[in-house]
Amino acid sequence: MLEVDDLRVTFRGAEGDIRAVDGISLSIWENETLALVGESGCGKSVASLALARLVTGAGHSIHGSVRLGVHDVLGMPERDLRRLRGSMISYVFQDATSALNPVQTVGSQIAESIRLHRQVPDVTAEVIRLMKRVGLPEAETRHGDYPHQFSGGMQQRVMMAMALACHPKVLVADEPTTALDVTIQAQIFRLLRQLRGELRMAVLLITHNLGLVAENADRVHVMYAGRLMETGTTTDVLRRSRHPYTKGLLRAVPRLAGTAGRMTGIRGNVPHPARLPSGCRFHPRCDLADARCRTEEPEMQTIAEGHGVRCHYWKQVE
């Protein structure tokens, strides 16, 4: 459904070119969920926006290859690309309160996508059907309500109805349960899994919540400072991880069982994309780093079928 090769997104800044995304490659198949994980500032959201050329900002450039089915996204005219947005690829953004227009009813916002991409005899009836499909109660009357009249969880369901209105082949879910309590999170992801199976969608899940990844993703790509550091199945990456950064993320996850104690964080911060360190980008925060790490950037190595790691010393990671 989606194939990305050597995607690079660069912004022109006062300190020179800023490489927000620097050569990532990925693919997602029908009825599959791929999770892209990492700390805030790693480039996950910029990479996801670049898939439909939605990146904004003066002086930015996108290079590489993005293919949606048979379509070359980066090479097609803007007019043709508008037909793909919503019908071929849709987004569920992380803050529904900000993403929804506060002065338009939720029904009119869902209807907009339908009118742009589909021919249906009764748009209002289709809006009501979509609202029911994502679990919104009293859809017959509430399609005329405004976003502020819905709870956070219901607003996120409205966003999902908008995203699914034109039966997209690829759904990008960028932190879709931010600020929602765990009960509502579980409901949203249960609904997402159900709809993925019904529509045979490919889902790109952007998150830093490894618990959600373990429950919902088929494969995982770990991103740091614009690069992919580890890739593989969910089992490989979460249970047999071989990159120090992945291990650090896992150690920072709170646990409800086992020996009580302080969580172990990763020292330091994600580097500014305009001031990336030489060599391995993770070396200033890595306990295994040595002179080689500070001068030589590692290549992505295949250490098992479908499992890749960008680290000189992955064999030493337990």
C-alpha cells in the first residue's frame, strides 16, 4: 500500500539546513499496522506529513521516493495529489480539539470529504452512518453539534469518521490517543483494529507509547534524530532489541509488576536537527559509545530476517 525509500525532509534555517528526516525507508502492507516510535523531536510527525506532501514552512524540501499504490507522490502535480488526500491516504491527528474547526458542525466537517471524493445520493445519511460506525451515540441528532459539545474521546471518534469517510488505503494515526485516559485509549484502538480489518487498510501509527505499540502493531521502526535506528517485527524490537536507544526506551516504561524501583531514563536530550553530532547520532547519550561511534556513523545492518539495527556494537546489547 505504501512504500517509502530514502525519504529526506530539509528546512532552511538561520543555522543552515536542518535535516528533520534523513533517509528513512519503510513499507506497509494491506491490513498491517507499522508503528514509528521515538522521543519527541525525532522527526516522526514530519516524516508522516511528508507522505502526502503536507509539510509546511518556508524553504523546506522533500526528496526520495514515496509511492501510494501505483502513485508517485513526490513527482505528481498538486492538483492530482489533492485527489489522493482523503481518498488514498488519510490522517488522524493527535489533538482533535485543535484539528476540528470550532465554528463548523461535526457533520459538515465529515461531509466535506465525502463531497470532495465520493458521489453518494444522501450525504447527511452517509455522515450519520459513519458516525455510528465509529461508535458515536445519537448520530441522527448530534451530527449538527459543534466540536466543543463532545468529549475528548468523542472528538477523536469524529476525527476517525472524517479520516475513514472515503475508505482510504492508508491511515496515518499520529498520537491518536494523546490526552485521553487509558479506558478511552483502549476503546479507540479496539475500534481502529476493527476498522482496519473491515477496510483492509494499512495503518502507520506514530507514537512514543510502547505499551500501545506492543498491543496494536505488527512491525516497529524506532526513529532517532531523523534516522531509523532499529526495525523489525514487534516481537523482535520489543523483546529482542539490539540497539542501545531502543533498550533505553524500554527501560523507561513503567511496570506494574516485578521489583519496585526508579525508572531508568536516557540521559540528555534529542539533538537539535541543525546541530547533529558527528558519527552515530545517539553516541552522546550511549553507554557503549567509544571513539569509533564519535567519528563513524553506523550503517543499518540486518541481524536476522526482517530485523535491522544501526549500531556498531549491537552484539554487546543485552
